[in-house]
Amino acid sequence: MRDSTSDVWETMSTARTIRRFTDEPVDDTTLRRCLEAATWAPSGANAQSWRFVVLRSAQQRAVVAKAAAHALAVIEPVYGMSRPAPDDDSLRARNNRATYELHDRAGEFTSVLFTQRRFPTASELLLGGSIFPAMQNFLLAARAQGLGACLTSWASYDGERLLRDAVGVPEDWMLAGHIVVGWPKGRHGPLRRRPVEHAVNAEVWDRPIQWTRASEATGETDPGERSDGRNVK
């Protein structure tokens, strides 16, 4: 049974990064729905100057595996990562074990390279507003259909040149991101996040926000609570 959902709040609150996948391939119908959802995202001036490249041939998956190895060599010292001992069952060890499994099996999975055309009048950060929402739509559509997905750094570092050359991405296009997708081992969500108040201030930089709860004044349902009573904050 696929862990799918049509509830947008459940989708967003349980869309965990998945790094462990089964051997079952992602079918075209499911993958196409994820990519179609990506095209529904906002795009500056509705230019839709993006291209999504599906990588699933043996040749391209081998390139992805090389890019993943380059990325792992970079992130290990940055995050102080190492392969955990077999008997280490700590949370950190479990997280690291999943990360290493993803990198070790990088050549086995379908993935998508997200690219965005460069424009001389806009910074790369500004242009990100026209491609990152597409990537988020892809991730949410994957979760809604029961897929697992992981946004990787494999199109960065030395992996950028490997993937750019293998795919033939023109130099006036940016490699905005890379997502691995597959059927998950384990389960989705719930997410572990700080309370929203940790990130939100009111009017000025360091003033905590104070909420007026509509439910207290009018009896309306709190927007952070599902109709079935499950809190999704």
C-alpha cells in the first residue's frame, strides 16, 4: 500500500527527506505527475525558463554516482561525518548511515537535474525564485504519491562539471539542483522542526510576534490544525 495523501497539510508536514529506497523503479505515470507539478510553480514573468532533465539510463546514472562520490568527499569533513560503527544505534549514526547508503547506491536510482537559464540582468539568487518553487512542487508531488525524494548537492562542487558535460547543459544555463526519487524504505514524516515563532518576528528584527488566535475569538478552527483534529504545526 502506497503511503499517498491528497491532504495538502499532511503532504507538507510529512515530506521528510528520504535517503533509503527500494529497488522498485519509478513508473512513468508517477514521475510525470511530479514533473507536471513542477511546471505549475511560479516563474518570473511566466518565462518558464527552466528545463528538467531525467537521468535514468545506466550511462547517466554512472555519472551521477561519480558526482555523488565527489560531493561526499566534500561534505564529510564539513559535517564531521564518518561511517558509523555497526553497533551504534544513536540518532546521528542512523542519519549518517542513511546518508552513506544514498551515496553508495547513487548509481541505482532515477534522478532529475533542474536547470534555469541565466539572464545578465538578474542575480543567481533572484533567478532562484523562478526554479526553486518548481523543485519544491516536485518534492511535494512525490510525497503526495507516496514517493521518497532527496534534494542533493551532487550537482555542485566537482559534480557540476561532470553532470553539465554528461547532459550537455549550455554554459548560459545554471544547474539549480538535483533530486533523487524512488519508493522509500521506511515511512514519511512527521517532520522535526522548531516552532514557527522561532523564525517569525513582528515589524522589526528582534520583536517576537504575538498571535491573535481566530479560534479563541470566533470558535473557528486553527489553520494549523486538520479537520480531523491532528495538529500539523
